[in-house]
Amino acid sequence: PQSLDINRVRADFPILQEHVNGRRLIWLDNAATTQKPRSVIERISQFYEHENSNIHRAAHELAARATDAYEAAREKVRRFLNAASTNEIVFVRGATEAINLVAKSWGEQFLQPGDEIILSHLEHHANIVPWQQLAQQKGLQIKVIPVDEDGQLILSAYQQLLSNKTKLVSFTQVSNALGTVTPVRQIVELAHQAGAKVLVDGAQAVSHMRADVQWLDCDWYVFSGHKVFGPTGIGVLYGKEALLNETQPWQGGGNMIKDVTFEHTQYQLAPGRFEAGTGNIADAVGLGAAIDYVDHIGIDAIQQYEHYLLVYATQLLKEVPGLRLIGTAPDKTSVLSFVLKDFTTEQVGAALNQEGIAVRAGHHCAQPILRRFGVESTVRPSLAFYNSCADIDALAESLLRLRRSRI
Ligand code: PMP
């Protein structure tokens, strides 16, 4: 991990100086949301102090500044995902809204009774519920790619689910509950061979690994700004340009139109047709700053450092008596999900919080995959590149202390 200067990186995140219950904050809830570097916080202030205006439709200087800042952010996202064009980058509220957008626009327009959608057993509720709603409405069938005992998708079973009825495969690149990294490219290729479109949920991937939509060749890719060191309330839907343009908008209003009469409306091409109303301009600009920050650290350096940290953490947690790790796929990132014998996950979460250590304890909005492993809830520390070995040591020591308190 020589490529990453952890002390310098940590100094960029003001909240890491925070104290909780008299202890230095140890933020291990990165899968829920990530902390923000000073450059993102300052960029949002700068926008409100010097650039704030609505975009695209005024004659004045601030409208030009705000529009430039917003469109510059779109270009940063394009580069970050290696999309072919900024026309393929739609700003939305987050991954959840992006998936709902595809279900409620493309899904309603193109899917017919009897069509099939394939999801994976790893999905977050955000990539289950919108498809279920659509399936009920349209008479579709949902099929699920199973996982093995390590929490990796079983590709042979996936191949058997695919048929000419399959119209969509929608799955996550990284499981938020287990940390499994799925073989995206292979899944996409097989789906395309069957004539299906593919949506990839990148919510848990973009802060940990390179996401190249042209290489992955997915039809849509979604993520949330707040999970990649940017603000809440802003996220991205990437879609292939021709596909976006043949899809009818889901929300109507200002910005998304070319011409309106009482009889008829002509829509903009993408991305405008999917951005009805005043968007979250300032936070889009903040997301652009977050992407700049990630570029400055280097996503490859981040991935390498986090791999080292995950291996270190896995070793230490395995030494805690009675701790069962759930999710042991060889290809994993960031997440360590576990249960501790004799304790509820709430008790473990509360004990860690007493020592300033923030983890999530619960079902992580992914109940099906936890139930696959026979549990309703896990404790879930999740790593980012600003976590240190000292953070992991504190976590392991705290768990060992808790363990000893029961012997
Ligand atoms: N997909 C995955 C894999 C996630 O982890 C999350 C957030 N936990 C979401 C989708 C939804 O993201 P958001 O709540 O930011 O819309």
C-alpha cells in the first residue's frame, strides 16, 4: 500500500477528526454512505457563494456559470465511467431513482406479459422492488441467479435461466451485504447473446474499482453520489445513447421538452428528456468535485490499498472466537459481514458505537441474500481508502473485549 499516503488522505476528511463517546470516530459504515473530502464541501459552498442560479434558461452571467459548472460535472462523470458521450449521463437522485426510472420508462414501454427479468440473489431491495412492481403490473416473470456457499453467483445456473423470453438482466457489480464482486462482463455477454438488455447496479462498486461502461458493455449503469465521497441527493443513470433516445420519458415538466402545445409535446433527446424540472445542480457540481478527488488519489491505488486492508481485516476477524463471516467469495471488496455467537447484531453494533466505531447492524436492505445464509441480520463493517490498519485493530480489539465479557 505504499502508493497511498494514509495520513495525508485522512487529513482531507474533516469528519474523521470527530469524537464519538469520547473516542476518535472510526467510520466503518462506508457501504451505507461515505464521508466527504474538504474539496467537495468547499466546492458546494463555492457554488452557492459565486455561481448559484437555475441553469439553461436565463440571459445572465450566473446562469452561464451554473450551467457551465453543471455540464462540467456531467463531463467528469462521463470520463469517470468512460461513457462515449455526455448525452449518456442522466443526473438523478441516486441509484434507487435511476433503477425506478428504467423500470418505469423502458420497462413500461417495452416489456410484455410473459417476458422474463433475471435478477441475482445478491440484490439490494432497490434492484428488486421496482421490478416486482413492474412484474405485477405487466404480468412478467422474475427469475433469480443463485449464489454458492461463498456468496458468488453460480454462472451455470444463470445460463440455464436465460432464454428468448429473457428481456432484462439486472444485477449488482458488488454486493452491499457480502462484498462479492460479480463477473459483470461475462454476465453481460451471455445476456446479450440471449437478446436481453442489462442494467448494472454500480452503487457499491464505483468507490472501490474502475467502472468502464464501454468495456463492460452494459446497457445501463447506475450509482449514487453519496457512496463515492460526493453529496446525498445526486446520482447517475448511464444509458447507451440510442436506447435512451428510443425510451419515452417518465416524468414530464420543464427542461425536458423541445416544444409544448396543449395538444402535443416534443421531448428533448437524452439526457434532457429524463431531467424534468430543476435538478440538484449544486450537488451535481459537488459530485464532480468528488470524482476529481478520486482521480487525484487514483482508483487503482485505492483498489490495491483496500485489498490489502480487507485481507488484514479478514485475518483479524477470523481470530475472534464465535465470529462467523458471511460472504467469503475469492473476489470481494470492502464489506465484512458477520454474526457473533451469543450476541445479537444490535448488541454488537451498540458495543462498537460505545467505542466510537460506526458499523451497520441490520438487514442492509438485502433481506433475500441474508436469508440465503440463514440469518436476518448481520454486523457489517465496510471499508474505504481512508480507513487504516489502526481502525481495523480497534474493531478487532473491541470485538475480543466483548467476547471476553461473556466468558
Ligand atoms: N444498490 C446497492 C447495491 C446499494 O448498496 C444501495 C445503497 N445501499 C442502493 C442500490 C441504493 O442506493 P441509494 O439509496 O443511494 O439510492
